[in-house]
Amino acid sequence: MTELNPQSLVTLWQIERYGSFSATAKALGWSQPAISQQIKKLEAQCGTTLVERTSHGVRLTATGAMLARHGESIAERLEHASRELEDYRERRYSHLSLIAPPSICSTIAARAVVKLGMFTDVKLSLTQMEPPEAIVQVARGKADAAAVFRYSSIPSFLPLGDDLTFHSLGADPLRLLVRRSSDVARRYEEDRKPVSLAAAKDESWIAGCPTCRANLVKLASRAGFTPDVVHATDDYWATQNLVEVGMGVSLVPELDTHINLGEDLVACPIADDYATREVGVVTRTGDHRPAVDALVRELKRTAVTYLTAQ
């Protein structure tokens, strides 16, 4: 296997960025022949043309553009490493970016951001994003941590490589969200026992994100039916409104009900041990910056209020 030079990949990305060899050389403080030599050597290694000359300068071929994406990632990681080194040298906390899906973002993550801002020097930027995309951002160094969830019914969901570490925060039970006037709600309020999803097998269903929908289908299958999914939204307020006006029932995490639960709705516990999800925070393996450690500790402290122990 050909071992590519990381600096050459970064240079290739810079050429795409600046549009010419001369502009790239000026930006990097090198000579234009040095830039040309790097690219010629890289093309020889790859056995294909990576940069084409045009009337307006140069452009990357399809292969060149593909390799340039790796060069961009390398450049970003090097910049991140420089910032971390400076933080260590100055013994200061850094500005961190935390990603979380809506239900975690508006509860555990938001509270942790407030606490850290009040009592430490850690500065946090909070962004909403679903787990599969979030862990990619952390792995690429574009985010420092991601609060995520993974379902018991889908053990293969959210695979993490050795470069990422999962810190468990606790379990978040799932609830069957129904109208208070429904037969399911009346039976639950009479005996206060967890309900089977089969009790709502004839209802229309409102699914969440693609992963949440897959979990719904898996749990429904365990209960002996296939759900008739007529709506899909990861907006909890939209889900509540749809259930409230009789457009269907839904499977929601208990965390969402902490945000708000309408008076005309009931969130019923479910009689299935797999009707739960594990919530945790993902960081890069070996990233022991004081700020990251402080963030993980605060997320764990905050999670106690919302989640149950695993």
C-alpha cells in the first residue's frame, strides 16, 4: 500500500482552496517550485493526475478532490492540536464545542453548559445534531464532545472506533405517548402498570429520526405487529401536537416529557425491557484536557436528575 505524505495532502487541499500554485505558495510561505514538486511526487505515488491547469488557474481532478478532503481533515486536526498545546502551556481552560440531539440538548446538555459557565472558566458552544453525524464531527476534530444515545434493541447502532471513548450517563426509558381520552391511557391510569406496544397496534404512528424509527419497528416486531407510520418528525413539540389532535401515537424518550407534557397527553411506561436507550457522551480517546474532563464530570452530575442508573 502506498504511504501518502500528509503534508502533500494538506498542500493539495490548499491548492483547491486558493485556486493556483502561486497563491498557495504565497499563503504557505514557500516557493512555487516546491509546491509543484510536492504535487508531482504525490501524482507519481497515486499513478494519476490530481491537478489540471485551466485558463483561470488550476482545478483538482475527481481523485484530487477526494484526497483533498483528507488533507482538509489533517489541517484541521493540526490546528486543533496547536490550540490544545497552547492551552496546556498557558494552563488555561479552552473553548469547547458540544453536540447533542434535541432531547438531550434542551435538558442535560443545556444545564451542564449553564453550570460550567457559572462556576468554571470553560466556555461551551452547544449545537443540535443526531448521534451518527455527531460522532463523525468528534472523530474529525470538528467538535470536542457529543452527547448521544443508543438503543438496547439495536446493539449494532452507533459503532465507535478505538479513537473514540463512550462515557455512560445513564438510562432513558421510552414512553408510549397517547391521548388521555384513549383506551390505552384509561387502562394505564386504572392499573398503573406498564403497557404493551401491542395495545396500540391498530393506531397510526408518529416516528422520529431514522434511527428512532428503526427502533420503533424493532420494538413493535417484538410485540407482534408492524407499525403504520404515517408521520415522521424529530421535533417533540410537533409530535405532541400530532398526538394531541388524534393523528396517531408515538414512542418518545422520558427526557422529552421532562421538557413538557400536555395535559391532554399520557406518557405510558412500556412492558418491554428493551424499551430504553442509553445516554452517554463521546470524546476522543486520550483527550484528557482539563476542560474536557470538567465537561464530562458536569454532564454526569446533571444526568442524575434526569436518567436512571444503568
